Amino acid sequence: MIKIILSILLFYFLYKLVFDFIVPVSKATSQVRNNIEQMQKMQQEQYRQQQQQQQAQAQAQAAQQRASAAPKSKSDDYIDFEEVKN
């Protein structure tokens, strides 16, 4: 009789342990893992967007430099200066 009562109590405590502790912990762990994956995806997307913006800016600057790099005349090569008298 005592063995039956002890085995029932043991099964009850195992049941409580599994469904009140182990299952919620595993659910929380999976939620945290999913949240971390979502954050990593968001960071990667932001990084890609920044890279695209930087490339677009670099291309725009290169186009501006090409447009402003027209051939200079010989008179632009020399800078006039004034002598300073002491």
C-alpha cells in the first residue's frame, strides 16, 4: 500500500516538474532564440541598406568629380603672388 502511495506521489512530482518547469523553460528558450534571429536579420538588412547608400554616395561623388575635372588651361597652373617687403 505504501509503495503505491509513494509511486503516485513520485509520478505527481514528476508531472509537476515537467509541466510546471521544463515545458515553460523550453518555450521561453525557443522564443528567445527566435527573437535573436529576428534581430540579426534586421541588423543584416540595415547593414545592406547602409552599404547601398554608401555606394550610391560614392558613385555620385565620382560623377561630380568627373564633371568638375574638365581640362585646365595653362594660365590656371600658375598662381600670382605678391612679394612682402620688410
